[in-house]
Amino acid sequence: MKINAKDLSRIVSKYHDEKSSLIAVLQDVQEEYHWLPPEALRFVSEKLCIPLIDVYSVATFYRAFSLTPRGEHVVTVCLGTACHVRGAPLVLDRIRNRLRVEPGCTTGDGKFTLESVNCLGACALAPIVVVDGKYHGQTTVKKAAQIIEEYHTKRPKKRVTRRRKK
Amino acid sequence: MKRRRKTEEFRLHLLVCAGTGCVANHAFDIKEELQKEIARKKLSDEIGVVTTGCQGFCERGPIVIVQPDGIFYQRMKKKDIPHLVEEHLLKGRPVKELMYIPSPREAPVPKMMDIEFFKHQRLIILRNRGRLDPENIDEYIGFNGYQALEIALTRMTPERIIKEVKASGLRGRGGAGFPTGMKWDLCRREPGRIKYIICNGDEGDPGAFMDRSVLEADPHSVIEGMTIGARAISVHKGFVYVRSEYPLAVKRLKIALSQAEEYGLLGKDILGTNFDFDIEVVQGAGAFVCGEETALIASIEGKVGRPRQRPPYPSEKGLWGKPTNINNVETWANVPMIISRGAKWFSSIGTKTSKGTKIFSLVGKINNTGLVEVPMGITMREIIYDIGGGIPQGKEFKAVQTGGPSGGCIPKNMLDLPIDYESLTQAGSMMGSGGMIVMDEDTCMVDVARYFLNFTQEESCGKCPPCRMGTKHMVYTLDRKTKGKGREGDIQFLESIAENVKLSSLCGLGQTAPHPVLTTLRYFRDEYEAHIKEKRCPALVCKDLISYVIDDKLCGGCTVCAKNCPSDAISGEPKKIHTIDQQKCTKCGICITVCPPKFNAVKKVSPAVK
């Protein structure tokens, strides 16, 4: 993984090198690379003068951070209570069997990352499956497989690295 | 700044709901299409299209309301729009087909306020819901916004403000119900010049989304409440901590903050009173435990969000060791109304110990999913049947779960329980943030208990052993039961471990984690016993205890199930009876969903067929 020191410097300096902004910095790094590469963690640790072990501890504690590269498409299954009682476990099972991958992992071909989330707060649409930020509400076991097929053939959108205003 | 067209210039207003639920249902496409169609009909000068915050009736999204008549259109689709514009906006004939129809036998209800879901609600916190554009401060001000701030800053002393909040009887809406005025007073009395206030928007309870909705629909009410609180406690810096799963709330809050600053309602010398106050937004990173106040403080400091021992309470030693006052989003949003309408008015609503209103998110097996704001003391039955419209498909109500993973399940015979902090606690549950998950006969209570325990076990930060290991053992025991490996004595073991975790955990997460198990054991013990003794799941949910079978008498041999089965477990030829090979079946349940209703031949049975 190639990281760009200039991009990282820009992110860290946006927060005035403040230690308390570690979580925000990591969030921005993740937005840039879609995961937290080890080199980036080392860079952040040095820049913010926080021991690497503490940076690593924060990066592993919070669910939003990923320490492994993510697939082209991120499939998120909501497992909130409302989704649960309306059959989300069966939907997750179906997708898991279809992709042959456990939640939190990426398929061998790097095409899909399967994730679960505790609640998206859109319970009227339960059960919800989100693919690349697009919501698929009232998913059934049958629909779940169709959703995956739809993305299987689709080429991923080109990732545009957003330039932030200073 | 772009000049905004004045509201009175339009003949009609279309209010398009843009809460997360409706947005996920393509509300923005609807808005765009409406604008295009209105322009095509050359009505752009007469009709305005505005996006508003969440209307609460998420089940029926996307929602469009035509004002001033208050005509309520629901489940809008792009293709309905030309017809709507032509008929209603041009010819003045409201479109019946797009209105809300309570049940197939009833007539459509044109007006929003005549719909049962809205009729029984009492709006204080959500007073502005669906009537203003949350990204436009002028509209908030137009509905008397920031009036309370002006009163508090120019006509009241900090002591008076605190006295008023104390007299109102407002209690923390985050779940524990600590009196807000008292909390403010404690923080105010602490020595030291630097203090902080925090708005807790880390709404982690699955199935609860009222804080998200308030932040999305009316961010200024939270900002105004916080500024009044800041004045009362003499604080100059505040933080709003929002979950990372709520990007829309963060966006709208940031817009609201910059607009308030632009208008001199935030920042230096607010309203020329020499009072400075500033608010910063901090985003969470997906950790449930950060809703606990000491963990939240650690998270704002950029550390791992683990709770610490209390005392010292945050009011003594909080953010960066300074006195800190934390309140929930909903609590802050109540404050402006208390100041502008007075404590006496506020305390006239609700019960003896619980004043005001509470927002509940009504979700699960219920007809009208959505957010409801009701006065304290209302019964469960009123919420579920009058507002919620009962259980879908005529199924039987079984239980309602309140308080998220920290709460419990309340059974059918307690439906007439009045909702306030005390009676919910007595029933073994708690108010929590206000999630209300309705369960019907198809919900397995052992599975629900396992679900919540699994949740708290995963979210346990691991600092204190009772929570870290206790929840793990409880999940393990429950898991065994749902897999048909339950043993005699499991129930007693669960009870004793639950009591221990409750008594000895460090923070609220562990102390309340056993509630789902304890309440389901209290009210649904027979289900546990069926799982252990008969290896049977009465609700036909637990995968290892059920089998899918095809009824020979009903099967029409249409081959649909066999074609759809992903594991090739179904055999049979056209026009002949099909059978499921139990060895191959993965119990995914596709066959039951695809079997045509005219046959309805696939059934679930428990205990499992060998």
C-alpha cells in the first residue's frame, strides 16, 4: 500500500496536530483510503506524538475503523432489533452463504466486504441491506441474493478523492 | 448569500419529508421530480417545494404534505408526480389514491391531523417537525425560535433559569431520568472557571432513532437549549457528540451551527449580552459504550472509550478534568419550551414524577412504524393500538421491548401499564432512550434475549470482569439453548450469573445488560423450558430446533421451491409432491417465501425432524 505523506500531513494539520483529535484524524484517513494502512497509523502516531500502541488501541476499539483493505463493494446488513425481529438473521445468512465470507471480512477476489451494523435508525425499512451507501429496504431472503447479483456484474464507481478546502 | 424566496410569496407549499427513512426511500428524487413537473406546468412562482425534517410516520415514506390545507400524501413514487401536479396543484382536486388508507375497507384520510397516528400525539420537542426546513435558520426563527434564548439571556439570571428548570420537573431523557435542573445546579456550584457542557447524541440503542430525528429535523432547538444551559451553568464551550452512523444529522447540525453563528446567536457576545458560547461537533466511531457519560468524555478526548469509576461524577471531574454537564439531545431540546412557556405549563403535562412528553420510536411488528411523541403516563395499549395501529397481518401481540439492550420485555397482560420512569423500572424494564420494539407471536423470546446479550457482550469494553466474562457466559448458555443443547439447571445458572453481573459491573452497560434475560425469564419462563426440555421453539424461530417440511396434501408440484432452493435440498417432479432433504437443507427459508399462496404448502415444524 502506497501512502501519500502529503495527504496525511494535510489531514493531521487540519486538526492543528492536537492529540484529542486522534479519532477525527483516523476517520479522515479512513475516508481517504477506505481502511487504515499500517504506514498511515505510524505516520499519525509520530505526527500527533501519541505512542503507536495507543493509536492501534483506538483503531481496534472503534467499530468504524478497518485494519484490512475493504472490497470494491461494501455490503452492510443492519442487525438492529427491528431488523432482527423482521428476519435480518436469515438475510445475513443468505448473503454470507452467497459470498462465502463472514461479516467483517472481504471476499477472496476483493469484490465484496460484508459488514454488519447495530442500527441505522431507519427501522421502518427493516430489514435493511446497504450496498455502497445505497439503502435496500424490506429485504427478503430472495431479494438479498438478487441485490448481490446486481452488484456482481456492476463495475465499481471510480473513487474520487475529495479535495478539501483549507 | 443567495436570496431566499419569502414564504408568503407562494400560493401552496409542498413539504417533502427528508428524514433518513424517507431519504432512503428516494425522497430527494421525489423533490427533484416535483420541481421539474411544477416548472413544466409553469407554476414555479406560485408553488414552493421545501424539504423538512422527519415527519415521524416513516412506514409511509416518502411523504409529501401540501400546505396550507394539510393534505397528506404517502408512499410517493416518481410516476405519481405528473398526475398529482396536474390534479391537485393545477385543478385543485386532491388525489385520493395517494392518501393514507387505514385499512382496505376504510375511506382515505386526506388531512394529516385526522390520521390516527398523528391525532393522539402531543408535540413539544418535535413541535417543528415537518413544518420547517432544518437547513434554514429563518424558518426556525419564524416559528418563535431563539425567543427563549433572548428571554434567558436578557431577562433571567442564571439562578432563575436553573430554578425554572428544576420547577419544571424535567428529567434526563437519556434513560436514567436524573433531574436536569439538579444536575445543572451541581455543575454550576463546582469551583473553577473552565467548565464544559456536552450534548449526548450517541444514540446506540438499536431500534431507537429519536435523537437522530431531532437533530435532523430541528437542530436549532438543541443549539438553543444548550446555549440556555451554558448561560445557567456559566460555560463557554459545548460539544455535541453524534454517532458516525448518522451522517445527515451531522451535516444539518453543522449547517445550523454556522447559521446561528452568522446571526450572532452563538459565538462571541451573544445578542449583545457579553456572553460567549461556542459549540463543536464531535463524531463517534461506532462504539455503543460511548453513550455512557464517562466513556463519552474519554472519546471526546481522543482516547479509547472506556468508562471509569464514578464518583467523581462528571459534574466534578469531567472533560479534561473540568466540571462537565452532560445531557441527552431530547433533554436539551425541551429546554427552550420550558423557558418560553414556563415551568408551570410544562409540569402540568405528564404524571406526578415524570413530567412533559417523551418520544418513542415504535418499530418491529407494528403497522405504523415511526416516531411518536406522547405525554408521560400514557399506556402501552394506547401507543401500540391507537397510534401504532396494532400488529400486522392480524397476528397476536406478544411483548414490547423498551429501553434497548438495557431494558426488558413487557408482556401482554401489562399493556395497561402507564409509561413513566418508575413503573417501567418496576416492571423490570426501563425508559432508556425510548425505543419500543413490538413483538408478535412469531418472535422467540429466548432468541430475543440471546440477541440483546450478544449485543452487549460484543459492545462490552472489557474493562471490568463481571461484564466482560458474565455476558459471555450468559450468551454461551443462551446460545446452547437455541441450538437444542440446553441442560437442566441452565435457568438457575442464568439467574445467578445475571444477578452478579447486575450488582458488580462498573458502568451502566453491565449493570443493565442482564435485564433482557431477567424479564424474559420472569414473563416467558415456559418458552425457556420448552427449549430446554422439549428441544422445541414455540415461535418457530431458532434454526436448530425447526425443520422446513412440505405438506403432501397441499403441494401442487409447481417446482418453484425446488428451482429457488440454493442448496438443492428439494426434490420432486412437475405436478408431483416435492420433499425436502433435511440433511441438505440449510434452513434459509426461501422455500416458504416462494411457495405460491394458493398452495401454501411449506411449513415450519418444531422440534426438528431428524
